[in-house]
Amino acid sequence: MAQAIEPVLFDKSVEGIDPATVGQVTLSSGKIMPVAAFGTFHSDWAQDYMKDATLEAIRLGWRHIDTARAYENEEVVGEAIRQAVKEGYISSADDLFITGKLWNGHMSPEDVAPAMDSTLKALGVDKIDLYLNHWPWPNVHTPGCAGDHRNPDAVPYIHDAFMETWGEIVKLKKAGKTVDIGTSNHTEACLKLLLADVAADERPVCNQMEMHPLMQQTLLRGYMESEGIVCTGYMSLGSPKRPSRDTFKEHRADLMDPVIQSIAAELGVSPARVSLSWAVQRENKSGGFVAMAARSDWIVENLRAASEDLLSDEQLLRISGDGSEANPGIDANNRLIWGQVFLWPEADGDWRILWDDSQVFKTRADYQKFKAAFNEYDKVKKETAFRG
Ligand SMILES: NC(=O)c1ccc[n+]([C@@H]2O[C@H](COP(=O)([O-])OP(=O)(O)OC[C@H]3O[C@@H](n4cnc5c(N)ncnc54)[C@H](OP(=O)(O)O)[C@@H]3O)[C@@H](O)[C@H]2O)c1
């Protein structure tokens, strides 16, 4: 449940950044996307506070807003957009690039169009720029649930079921409700199956996924880029305020990493700035990032990473590495979202199965066959395995 928070006063004396100086990427559709997206998820906030943060982000020059049905605050983000027009920060919502996401609970084909209509109504716009399928499967958890929450109806990626959802998402694009379509949290196997089954104008143009200096996803990024899919990274600062269900003792903090800290000291900037500059500059500036902040100075500092290059090639190499012993980089596969609340029964409690493509199925029949075999294995295991 959202907690009451201490009101934070945004500092209107902080000067913004000219949005025209903020970097952009060209999507495979030819459309232009600002590389820096202001995130609108915050688990601990009273939701109306997000209105003030989004309004402040627009005042300070952010023109890409990342939203989702799952964040349960599209209405307040919509209010912020209308207020920004009233204040004269933008002339209309058309000045913004808005990303929205189809929630897992709305992936049944008959639910997709109504979900989009609710999103458009809540945001107060006729169309958005990019609509992402939030997760590859229809598994839901209750908002704010604890880490041990399990949904017995959860399933792995089943391609023929997913294609029914994707077909509806494509229709939304053809109806002009979204300019472009994309995915989020999709792995290489899911994307390969999708790309094999769609026409050129039905392909995802972007995949939004967890990406930060200690979780670089180099191989997945390389695959997507080779397919013309832009990779946008979320939790780009290592999500220091993420919900407790996504916090584990194994996790390391990106902003405390010695290499990030030493580069920050060399340049006289914060570790946050180094992390976001890495997110923008890597791979010749072909990707993007989502970040959120609740203070005017951080909001503007984060956007500056997208408008001024900061890191030298040598500093980028120290973070990214090049696969050689001399330049290992700092990637630690430090995944913050384990997704354990989405686990299906046959994953047998192992969250890594969510990400390692070992349980991805082409058809419902294939999955039913696997499920029957698993249930038999599980039954025999319970009958025979010694539990001391
Ligand atoms: N597609 C998906 O499945 C998915 C999943 C997760 C997140 N997202 C998107 O990604 C966005 C960002 O994720 P996130 O908020 O978890 O991670 P994040 O952007 O890495 O971290 C944000 C936190 O970092 C702090 N911060 C911001 N700027 C800072 C600075 N310059 N110096 C020091 N600390 C700073 C902020 O603290 P304060 O709050 O105190 O300002 C904020 O709470 C979300 O809002 C959402 O839009 C998408």
C-alpha cells in the first residue's frame, strides 16, 4: 500500500535543459525517440506525488515519459501533462514522447483494446508514441505484494498464446492509438519466436529491460541491436529505492561500485551521472535509459547525461570491458528484478528460469506435454526423495 511521504518541495530556481539538446535515437520505424525517459514508478509514494515529480521533469526539459498501467498512476501522470500545458512548459501533449505498457493481467486478446482505451483516457491523449508489452507472460501479482507471493495459474512464455496478444497490439498500431510497438523484459528466445512470425511493420522497435553498469546484458543487447531493436535500460541507477520484494542480500549497488566511484571522482560528478552517461554513450549512442528522481537537482542532472557526453573512450572501456583480461569491465550480472512473484509451478522455485530461456514453449500443446511430465516427476520426487 502507498505510504504517506514527507512532502518534498521542488526547487523552481533550478534551471532546466533545452530539450532540443537531448539525444535522440531513430527507431526502425523511422520515428525519433528521446533517449532519456522519465520513469513514473515509485512503490512507496502516495500516487498524487507522482504528478508533481512528472510536472517538474517536464519543466526541466524531459520530453519522454515512461508510464505503465501497472504503476496505477496514469491518471496523475495525465494531470501532470495537462498542468504542464497550462504552465506553458509544453504547447500540447504532442510535444512529449509517451511510452505506455500493456499489463500482464490484460493480455487476453479481448482485454487488449479496452486496456489501451483506459490508458489513453487516463493520460488524456488520443494516442501514445510507443506501447510495450510489459512482460512476456500473463502472470499477475497483487500490487505491493510480498516476495513470497506465488500465483498458481502462472505460466511460462507460450508463443502461440503470446501471438494472440501481439496481434491485438498490432491492431492498436494500425488504428493509430500508438505510433510504435515494442516489448519489455523479453528474452532472446521469445524475441526470436516473435520476429519469425511477424511482418516488417509488426516488429517490435524497442525492448525495455533492466540495464545498469553491474547488469549490462551485453549479449542480449547485441542480439537486439542486430535485429534493429533499440534497447532501453530501466533501473539505470541501480534502483536504490526499489521495493523490498526486489531487494536481496546478494545485490550490489551500482552507485557504490569502485570503478563508477573513481570515474565520478576523476570527473568531479556524481556516480549517478557516470551511470547514466554510460547508458547513453555505450554502443555509439544507440540505446536509451529510463530513470526517475524526486528532487529538482537530480532530475536535471539525470537529463544532462543525455545532452552532454561526459565519458572518454577509456572510461567507457573501464565500465563495459571488451572481453579481454586487461579490460574486464564491471558487469556482474547483478540482476535486481528476479521476478520471483511471476514464477510458474514448473520453474520449481528457481527465479533464474524466468530469464535463461530454458522453459520457453512454441505451442500450448508443447507446454501441456511438459507440464504433465513435470507433474509426474514432481510426484515421484515427493514419493522418493529423502528429506533429512
Ligand atoms: N519495464 C519494466 O518492467 C520496468 C521495471 C522497473 C522500472 N521501470 C521503469 O524504470 C524507471 C526507473 O526505475 P527505478 O526508479 O526502479 O530505478 P532508478 O531510476 O535506477 O532509480 C531511481 C531512484 O534513484 C534515486 N536517484 C535518482 N536520481 C539520482 C541521482 N542523480 N543521484 C542519486 N540518486 C538518484 C531516486 O531517489 P528519490 O526517489 O529519492 O529521488 C530514485 O528513487 C521506473 O520509474 C519505471 O518507469 C520499468
